[in-house]
Amino acid sequence: MKKNVQLYILLAFIGASIAAFAFYKLNPDNADNKKEGYTSSNLPMKQNDVGTKSIGREATLGAVGDILIHDRVYNEAKVDDGFDFKPMLAEVKEALEKPDVLLANQETIVAGEKIGLSSYPSFNSPHEVADALVDAGVDIVTTANNHSLDRGVSAQKQSLEYLNKINLPYVGTFASEEDQQKLRVLESNGIKIAYLSYTYGLNGISVPKNEAYIVNLIDKEKMKKEIAIAKKQADFIVMGIHWGIEYERNPNQEQKNLAQFLVDEGVDIIFGGHPHVLQPMEWLYDKNGEKSLVVYSLGNFLSGQADDYRDIGGMVTVKVSKTELGGKTTKKMEVPSFYPTYVYSKNDKGYKMVPLEDAGKLGLPDSKQNYQEIMTHMLKGVHPK
Ligand SMILES: [Zn+2]
């Protein structure tokens, strides 16, 4: 949700003067936010009405999976003057608005019609996809995934340009080296959350050497450095990561090893994607016994893929808190919840998202058992026995 969220683009490597420049450049329309007392290194995306005195603070962080827009989906969103994806999300919007900060993985670029829309295997989606996400309560998107460079570097940049235009923060792909060096930190209820994002690869497309900033590829050294910076500037670190094997319902050893590495370095929550199906969540512990949450795959959220669990996704939410007492800060993470969703369609028509619980009414066979099975699948690793 929005009201208590503000984005700080905290500068990792560069000085405040560049920050001021970047602020105006990135967000010229928001220059008047300065009157609210923000410094020029902040990028307040939304109104913040939170005081600063409370001792205990908490925020609910949410995440949904892949927004993977096939032509059959955008064709169904066509309206007279463009596209409208909001009706597709209408029945899950109320739930999506609940978390204080909601993350989604924008798998396909949203560079819009100007460069030609396209579907699998080289996607480009209408701008209006991003509009619908913002409308539904999404606060930030990860953009590092195997489709990041489907249509090339310039198309990715045009997509980011649109996200900037509508003030939807993104992480994982970047418009410039400076952009890449800015840590994304969202603040909600006085809790600062850093968002990072990396992908295993780009479907065989290589990153141009002189534009290496365009996308974050998984690189342990690079991740380690960024996590260290994030630790200094945020209370919690969230990693959105693109990994794993498509259509596998459980994580492989490579995912498990990388998750443990990230947790050991200081990541608090890992939201995974790419398998197109849900993979469970579990607690991992660092060497000091501190607990982190890993959700191996959030599956597809809105996509044109049907059957074999590919039309089932959902939202993970987890409440985090921070208490400051006697100069000592204690961080806590509660047991996460899961809200499973289903993408309804019939003969590639009528795409809409519904809570999985209601999918029986739309003809999903064995929907009750499906719901139970999905809840157990996702939560058995994190709920107390
Ligand atoms: Zn993917």
C-alpha cells in the first residue's frame, strides 16, 4: 500500500551533489516535494504521514511473482484508447493494497507500443501494465530477469523511462551507471527497507560491455558489496532474485546454496522467481543464528500461461519490526502469510485474477483441495509444527 511509503534513493558511491542532480533529472515533476522538508537525496514517491518518535515500529512487506504479459493477455486488455489491465486485477486489489510495501517482478519490459508490442519469446508489453500495478498497490518492481534484454538495451531504457514517469521505483535494471549505483531504500513506518535484484542470465543475450550497468547478473562478489552497503543504510534487506528451473515445484541445490550465501551476507528476505510455479518458503539462519526468510519462487502472478500450476501464484506477506531501547536496536520478523491467487481464462480469453479460494466458481476443478495443497506447499517450512 502507499500512504506510509516513501522512497529514498540513497547514494551508495557518489556524493550529494550528484544526488541533487539525479533527483531533478529522474523526477523533475516532484521537485516541489522539497517543501515538505525532504533533502535532495530523497525521492519521495508518496505522502509520508508518519511521526518519528515511536520506539517500536512495524511494517508489513508483501511480494507477488512474475508479471509476464503474453499477447493473448494484452489483446484482452485492449480498450479504445490503449490498454487497461486494471479490470484483470480488480478482484485481488483489496488484498494487494494491504501490505505497507508491495513488490512485484515485472518480467516483461513495458516500453509500450512505440517500439511494437511483442510476446514470447521476446516480450514487450504496453505501458498500461505498470499503470495497473501502481493502481493495485505495487510500490516497487524488480526488473532483472531473463527477459530484461529481450528487445535490447534501448528498449529496456524506454521501459525504465516509463516507470520513472509514473514514479514506480524499479531495481535490477538501470538507465545508467549512476542509476545502478543508487541503492533503492523504501521507508515505511520508520523502517527502512533496501531492495536489491539480480538475475541468473538473459536467455543467451550478452550484456554490451560499455553498457554493463543495464542489468544486474548474479555475481557473488558484486552482491556481497551491495549487501554490505545496504546494511549500513537500511533496517531490512530484501533480495528479489531470478533463478531456478522452470516448472520445478521445489528449489534445486544451486538455489539453496545461493540463498544461504545471501543470508550469511545479511539479506533478511529473499523473494525468488522464474520457475513460473510456486516453490516453498523456509527460514534460513546465518552464522549468528539470525533468521531470514527465503521464498524460493513466487510463481507467475499475471501471465498467459495456464495449467500445471502455472496459473497459480500469490502474495507473501511478512511483518517486520524494529525496536530501539537503550541505544540497542532489535529487529524481528513474524511468521509469513500466503494469499494464493489464480489467473482465470477460457480459450485464451477473459483473463482475470481471483483469490484461489474463489477459483472453484470459475470452474477450477478440485479447487478446495488445490487451495489446501498450495497453502501447505508454501507454508510448511515456516509454520511452527
Ligand atoms: Zn524468468
